[in-house]
Amino acid sequence: MAIMAQHVGLADVGVIRNTAAGVHFVLYLNTWMSMQ
């Protein structure tokens, strides 16, 4: 069960990182578009 909990924890961190990367990409894209 502890191993399962660790996998879920790692999965949550991965989702958070992917979401943060997506948000940063959108913000970067918006800034780049407004500069054009």
C-alpha cells in the first residue's frame, strides 16, 4: 500500500508540473503574440 501511495504522490507531482508548464507556455505565448 505504501508503494501505491508513493506512485500516486509522484503522479500528482507530475500533473502539477505539467499544469505549471502549460500555464507558463500560455503566458509566454500571450506575451509573444502581444509583442508582434
